Amino acid sequence: MTETLIEDETIRLRALRSDDAGAHLAGCDRIIIDRLGAGSQLTRDEVSHWLRQNAQTWVNGGDVFDLGIEDRQSGLLAGCVGIQRGLDYLSAGQVNLTYALYPQWRGRGLATRAVRLAMEIGRRRGPVSEFVIRVATDNPESSRVAARAGLRLVRTTEDDHGQLLWHVAPASAQYTRR
């Protein structure tokens, strides 16, 4: 049974489960692997460990976890959205959001919907001063998602992940369709 945490008319965010391993492995194309910095295709053991870790972190109220993005009509896993607090590069109250859609689900506005719903989950899980989406400068698609979700570009930084564009929105930001 799917544990729906939040949904809209198109997608639901839910806790990841061990039976998501096959869909995640099949969906991780070269774009996702490169963005993760994994270098090569993930193994079933690595994905299974990641799924177990996420389930435990979610249940225990941890600060860094991913949720599944599920298509409501088909019930299929379309990708993942991450909600992260307490990371070294974040200030107190900032929540970083990440997202990845599997190839067959891209270009439908699902990432924007997932970000909007993840912001609500972030608010439910604890105090938020602002939401952050950090995007590699060579990833304009993700910058467009951030803009459609209501975040605005505020600065560029450089770290181990290269040059990153910081998109932010205050915690009170409400999604508006564009």
C-alpha cells in the first residue's frame, strides 16, 4: 500500500519502499548518474541500501531524505525529490530541495509539482526560513523548474560540485502556476 504524504491532481509524494529498487535502477539514466556524481550505473545493492536508509530517516524524523514522486494515474514511480536540512552549506532554517525525474516522465511539469509539494512537507517537518535549490550552471532545465516553482536566482557559488546557481524562496512562498 502506498503511504501518500501529500498529493495534487497529478502526482503524490510518498515514502520510498524497498520494491522501488527496480524502477529506480531502470530510471537512472546517464543524466541522473552524472548529476549524482556516481560515475557509473548504481548497483541493486547500492539502491537497496539507499532505499532502506531513506525509509529509516523518514520514520525517525531525520533531516536528509528523499521521497518518491508517483504518478497518480498509473501508480508508477516517476522520480524522487529530496528534502535536506542541516547540511554544511545551509544556514539555520534553510531547506535544500533536490529532484530527479526518470527520462519517460520529463517535460510534463512533474518536477515543478514535486518541488511545490516538497516545500509543504518541509514546512510540516520543522521550521523553515527559506527553501534553496542549487543548480549546476550547465543544467538550465533545473533552473527553469526552480523558477516555475517560485524560487528566484540570488547568487552563484563554487564548491566541490562546481559552479552552482542558488535559487531561493521564503518559507511563506506559495506556488503559482506559470
